[in-house]
Amino acid sequence: MSGTVLVLGGRSEIGLAVAQRLAGDHRRFVLAARPGADLTAASATLREAGAETVETTEFDADDLAAHGSFLEKVATGHGPLEVVVLAFGILGDQARAEEDAAHAAAIVHTDYVAQVGLLTHAANLLRAQGHGSLVVFSSVAGVRVRRANYVYGSAKAGLDGFASGLADALQGSGVHLLLVRPGFVIGRMTEGMSPAPFSSTPDQVADATVAALRKRRGVVWVPGVLRPVFFGMRLLPRAIWRRLPR
């Protein structure tokens, strides 16, 4: 394929792992990360995986006003865009968020509000092209929000709903949206935390994501067993649900 892959969150372990697998098709890549981030190693990894060209650029997800012009600049300089991967986000500190309203709002801003803005701009750009794919990372934390991480979970719940509706709105436009619902991912973001049941690694999430992307699926759970597990979880009485650990 001749289009460019744009990874928003170029230092993300999952985003980079997805890009590595797409690099086997010898595509062009743009890695976008927060100002000051070092993308040297990430760029080298993609070239070793087979990418033809790897460009890097600074990107501030929380700067909503700059989203439209940022995407237009990338598309003008490196387009057309074939795949846009939204791989940025923060876990935040649940205990702090319960006491610090600004921290709670910051989590929701990055994990939901900023994603909504970028998805809206990116969807419009790909619609104008008439083709392309969006990859959105939700989480099982948003399928039914738990007491133990309700700030992060609520942001993912909002994102999941928005992406699901956007996917329906894109039907017939030539633009495809893949919604990825991983469980606990063992990596930098969760370092120091005890893995939850049915955990996965960034590589496992990337394998499932790229396989689903190539098949143009709408939703993928990682691992797949989480889909029936959370079907049952939805039926648990609230009194039991609120006592569940992370």
C-alpha cells in the first residue's frame, strides 16, 4: 500500500509495535510525540522492520486548537494517510484523582476529550480522501467502569461510545475504524502494578490489532476470551461489582 501510517503517540509501546508489523509492507511512517520526546530508537526500529521512510514530528495531544492544522500539515507533507493510529494516553493516579479535581480532569482530557477532537479531524480528512483507516484503543476498563479505576475507566467508556458511533457514521464513506479493547497490558504504563487476569503484552495487542485491521474488522478484544468474560461481568450485581479489585 502506498499511503502513510501516522502514529499519534510515537513512543507508545503498543503504537510502535503496531507500526513494526505494518512496516513489513514497506510503507511510509510519521511518528508524532510530545515535544522533546526522543524518537531515534523508535525510528530505527521501524527502518529495521522494513519501513521505507520514517519521519518524526512534535505533537501535543492536549492542544485541541492545533489538531486540525497538525493533521493537515502531515497530510500535505506526507499524505495520503492510509492508517492513523491513536496510541497516546495516560493512566493517571486514581487515588490522587479522587482528591485532586484538576488531575481527574487532566486524565479525562487526554484520554477522552483530546481523542474525540483528533478523531473528528482525522475522520473528516480521510473522508475527503475517500479511503483510510483509524485505529482507536479503548479498554475493557470502559466496558463496565469499576470503583478501583473509575476516572480512567470513565474516559475509556466515553471513548468507546464515541468511536462506536463514529464507526457507524463512517459506513459507506470508504473509511474504516477499528476499535481495540485490550485488558490489562503489561508495559511501561502499568509498571509496578500486579497484572490482572487475562493480561497481555504490547506485542500481543499489536498482533491482534494488525490482524483485525487487515481483515477490516470493526472491534477486537485482546485477548479474545475477554469478550465472553465481560458479557458475564455486565450481569454481576452492583453490590458485588463495586468490591472487585482492579
